[in-house]
Amino acid sequence: MTSALYSSTIEIAPARRGGRRAASRRLGASAIRRALIPALAAASIFAATTPAAADFRLCNQSASRVGIALGYKDGDVWATEGWWNIGAKSCETLLRGDLVARFYYVYAIDYDLGGEWSGKAFMCTREKEFTIRGIQDCLARGFDRTGFFEVDTHEQKSWTVQLTEPKNKHPDQTAGANIDAPPLPPPKP
């Protein structure tokens, strides 16, 4: 999971010592610092009052282009959406804003080498772009029944899934579902 939501660095180079010309540079730098203090104070107030960006992101760390379908609880009904097309070694935000559920479900297909990242949670998909409400009777409703893998966000407001290739990939082996996530919290007493 990525925890750094905001990051800003301001570097001010130290003045050099020696000679009259250097003294005027120090004075200039000092004047710049005095002018920056109110601006920095305003920026820190803005950063403190601006809500943190919290999203559900997926990073494709494989060497292939992938298609992503996402399953999540929408009110009282399960919903699935697809397809996000994510290039090799890139990331995409799938849901914007604070996460409202603990569990999300992902299915990914490798467009270039074949294979998939899948699991045992069956939900509805279709070949074209889709938003499907409900996960029951997929085939009877004209959809595909697809196995998604579960992502436990531990009720965090933001989460990033890393799709990676299996460490010991055999040439006939399809892509696996390796998920990089933070360690589980200690059990509650």
C-alpha cells in the first residue's frame, strides 16, 4: 500500500562564504527566505486543510499489457466493472475517493502472453466494457462467470494492488496472482 499521499520538498541552497560579492548573495538569499516564510506558511495551511487523495489503484508490474475487471459492494448489491487497460510497468486509479469497503475483487487478463490473475470469488463479466449489478446467475443473464481474487484492504481509505509476474515462471505457466500488500495487523486480544 502506498501511504505517502502528499510530499513536498523545498530546498534552499546555503550561501557561499567570502568576499563582498558573496555577502550580497547571502543578503539576497536571506531576503528570499523572508519572502518565502509567509508563502510556506500558507502552503502548509492549504496542505493541512486539503483532503488526502484516497483511491483504489492497481499497478501492473508485469512486462505485458493487462485488462482489469473490478468487483465491489455498491450499497446492498455487488457490482463488477471492466475493462481498464493498463500498460506494462504502469499504474491506474480504478476507484477515486475514500474506500468504503474492506474487500474488493480483481480479475486480470494478460493481453500479450495469455494467462490471468484470478481467484475463487465468482462474479459476472463480459468481453466488452461493462458495469453489471449483481453476481448471481451470470450465465442465465447473458454474462460470463469469472473467478476474481480477493483484496483485503484492512479498512484502509486508500489501497494499491501490485500485479507481478510469478518469480519462478515456467514457459507454459500462466501469469499468477502475486499481490504486494502490507503485513497483516496483529490479532486483536
